[in-house]
Amino acid sequence: MSSQLERTLQANVVAWARVHRFLSVKVHERYQVGWPDRIFIAPNGNIVWMEFKAPGKRPTLLQTRIHRELAARNQRVYTVTTRHEAIQLLQDALDSTRVSEGSD
């Protein structure tokens, strides 16, 4: 049951993100065990990694370790359980200016 809730939550957030011109990449669990479910790239270049969980569920130890590794590299990594929470994080990424500029 919880995986269905997570899929529904993820689908709703992805739909919102597409309307707001985010690129959304699904991380394939078969090849990237422990990585967050999605990477969202905002039109301004901000990147948000998101792990979707049903209410009351927590990331596994492996997921927690990978989330810490990403955070140590200045990546925004979040575990979300509600649509409102996820959309607020994406809206914040839209509203903030890009921290670092890439090189050509």
C-alpha cells in the first residue's frame, strides 16, 4: 500500500514540475539502489534530489548514506511525504538564484 501512495505522490509532483518547466529524471532503482527517486532541474539551473516516502516511512540506511554524500557535495536532497511539502521545495528552487555558474 505504501508504494502506491509513493507512486501517486511522485506522479502528482512530477506533473506540477513539468508545468513549471523543470526537467525531471527518474533514477532507476534497478541500477542505482539507494539513490533518491527523482532529480528535478529548475529552469534557473537549481537541482533538487527528492526521495518520496509514504507518511511514517523513513529512508533506509543506504538511502541515508547516499543522501549525506550528495549533501556533502552541496546538493539539495529531501525526503518528502506530502505534495505540499514537495511543491514548496521545488518552488523555493525556482525562487532562489543559482548558487554556482557552470563553465563552458
